[in-house]
Amino acid sequence: MLRVYEDMIGALRMMRGTVASIEKRDPDLGRQLRRASSSVVLNMAEGSGSFGRVRTARYRTALGSARETVACLRVAEACGYVDALHPQLFDTLDRVIGTLVRNAA
């Protein structure tokens, strides 16, 4: 299992209130954020139990979902659904993305 798996679980915990706030203002964006962020963890777990091209494909899917998670959060900030989010959340997501970039190559 990638070390950033637990980092992503922590990011999900950090986002709990944020996701709820976004869902109140924009249910579709909230659902998309929830699906994307969950997909990161689920695909990392699936990839860690796979080999070869399947592993790479799962990590690439996780990478896309991690980038989508960041985009959803940025859209929510830009639209005023939430106040500026804590930089630690984005640092964690950047670490996850960086690891996935290296492992999805």
C-alpha cells in the first residue's frame, strides 16, 4: 500500500465539513467531490493489490480523481460556497498527487 493512502484518508477527514457545506450550496458539486475523493482511496487500495499494467491503470485513475478533488475544492472556493480552505489540505493533496504521478508512470 502506498504511504500516501493514510494521507488521503486524513484529507477525507479534513474535508468532511467542507463537503457538507458545498453540498448545501451546490449538491452536484458536493456529490462530485465526494465521489472523486473516495475514488482516490479506493483506486489506491485496488492498485496496491494489483500488478503490472492493472496497477498502473488504477494509480492513474486515482491520480485523475485526486486532481479532480483539488479542482472541485477550488471551484467551491471560487464560487463562494466555502471560505478559503486550509493550506494543509492542499499540501496533503499535492503530496498524494506527486506520489501517484511517480507510481502511475
